[in-house]
Amino acid sequence: MTKDIFLTNSLGGKKEKFLPQNPKSIGMYVCGPTVYDDPHIGNARPLVIFDILYRILKNLFGEKSVNYVRNITDVDDKIINTSLEKNISITELTSNVTKNFHDDCDYLNCQKPNKEPKATDNVELMIEMINKLIDKGFAYLKSNHIYFEVKKFNDYGKLSNKKLDELVAGSRVEVSDLKKNPEDFVLWKPSNENEPGWNSPWGKGRPGWHLECSVMSKRYLGDEFDIHGGGRDLIFPHHENEIAQSRCANDTNSFAKYWIHNGFITMSNEKMAKSQGNILKIKDFKNKYNGQVLRLALISAHYRQGLDWNEKLIVDCEKTLDKWYSIYFDLNKKISISDEILSPLYDDLNTPGYIANLHNLFNKASKGNNDDKELFISACQFIGLLTQTKDEIILD
């Protein structure tokens, strides 16, 4: 009998007990990077948050019971534009950024997902899904573009908890005279000679961003699965559109059962934006801080709340880790961690509550015997901290 875990479901906005469809085969899909630029510190937060959820689920249900899928979006207008700006090929750009992304994941001590599909490897399946949506009357063709007709899906807006006119006003919905309605979104668009494209019944073209995730999640997790995650900025339009096209194509009453979204990161209380000049890349920290410092900082606030990124936060986390490493030694056995210690993580990934437990364990361990120290070190390692030796964490 496993311990109960509770998660705040954006679909309904309530904390709910997590009840998987099949406890021996839990499906979790998290939106991965669009590989046009190196990841910034805002991208790091969901990487670490969903890594911790992955660890919790494996601990509760078994190492082989969780199928964690995180995609790579390697065809997108941002990628095309960046390759032109940098005067390099799309292949070179996406390969370089994907490698840097993986390096950043390692730096942050994130475990690898079970599957990491690329959008470009699944275009044929995307064409199949579009054909289904056209045949069922949910999509239409206009000048070699295929659009999803939002008004035909009655549950549109349930994830965002907003009405259609509220969603479209001031949102990131593409404006086009080709659409029947302003809220409709593109499933397929034509490509010119200089753009990546695939042959389709509607001519050479490429898929829309929203469609990619619907197809890749279906391929590896099925028509309906347990958890879909990402940053709060993805709720609309991306996740709202995923639900619409997936449910309509697959004839299902649901898509993902639990929608988990992390809050934004600000920089000294200002929103991160290129216009503000305050975008910090993960790689910017590598010569100054061990990745565990960033990892601790990223979980210092509850995942659903905003997190202000500033120098004091980083310095404080570095001091904490220095203190914790003062009693570190290599463990030669696996130590079981009690549900009492883990309980904050079971309660909607309450990482600040778990960190408070770690402080208490450290205070006891620093005055106690090796058993206390082993428990403290194991409890840290459970969330990806104290995983390197003292020699390994020293920066050159």
C-alpha cells in the first residue's frame, strides 16, 4: 500500500489525491524546450520541479512504474528565425542547443526521462492526427493552412477557467485573415524552399507547435494519461489547445487527468524578459556555482508560487550547502527515509517544508552518530542534493 500523494490540479484549481489510471504504469508528460536558444533560469525551474515529482512517484510506486516523457521541439518559427539571424543551418542550431540543454540538465542533477522524442521524428503521426480532425469536422483547410475550429469543442477554456472571448483578448493567439474565427489555431502551415518542410496532402509544410505535443504524448503514453506538466505560461494557449485537438482526435472525455504548472521566476522582482535585459542563462552560473546551489535555490519556494531570483538567494543557498557538506561522507548503503520526513513532498511537492525537515535532520546529525548523518545525507540525496563528494564540488 503506497502513501497518498496530493497535487494541485490546474484543471479545476484544487488540490486532489493522486489516483493513477494504473499504479504499475504511470504516465507523465512534461513540455520540453524549443531548441532555438540555450535554456535560461526560468526554464530550469520546471526541469527541477518535475524531476523531483518523478523521484517521488518512483519512490512510491516503484522504479519501473513511471513513464516520464519530455519532448524536444526542433521545428518552430523561432528556430527558423534564429538560424537565419546566426547564419547557421537549422540542424547545427538545434543540435547545439539540444546538447547544451542536456549539459544543463546534468549540471542541475536532473534524472533523464524515460523517453525524449523529437518533433521532427513524429511528423507522419502529426499528419495522421490532422487528417482525423479534418474527417471529424474539427479542422478546415484554407490556402494550404489547416486550422482547428475552436468553437466546435465545447470544453474549450476549462483548463484556463475562462470564457473564449476572455482567452483570445490580449493573448498569444496568432492573427491571420485565413481563419474563420480569431481563436482558431494552426495545425499545419506551408513551408517555402528555405524552410523545413514535409510532404503532406496539403502540400509541403510543417506542423503547428501545439499539435506536436499531442502526438508525442499519444505515441508514448496513450490517448489518456495521468500527469501533464509545464510552466504556468503554457496553460493558454498551448495546453488548452492540446486538450482540444487530442480529445477531438481521440474521441475521449479526458486527455491528462492532472495538470501541474509551476510559477514564474522574477529577477530582483522584475519579470524576466529580453526587453529588460535580465535573461540569465543556466550556463552563466557554471563557472561560479555548483549546480546543487541552483537546484536548492529553485526549490526554496513552493513550485506554484513565484520565485524571485537574486544574489542573496544564491549566496544563502551556497552557505547552506557548505554547512551541510561539513558532515558529508560517502554512503555505502541505501538508507530508508520515513514517510514522516517525506510527508511535505507528498503534500503537493512542498519543497520548503522538506528543506525545513533537512535543517532539523542536520542539527541532529551534527551532534549525533553516524546513523543520524547517514539519514540526513540520504534525505538530501532523495531530492538530488549532496550527490557529489567534497572533492567533486570544488570549482576550479
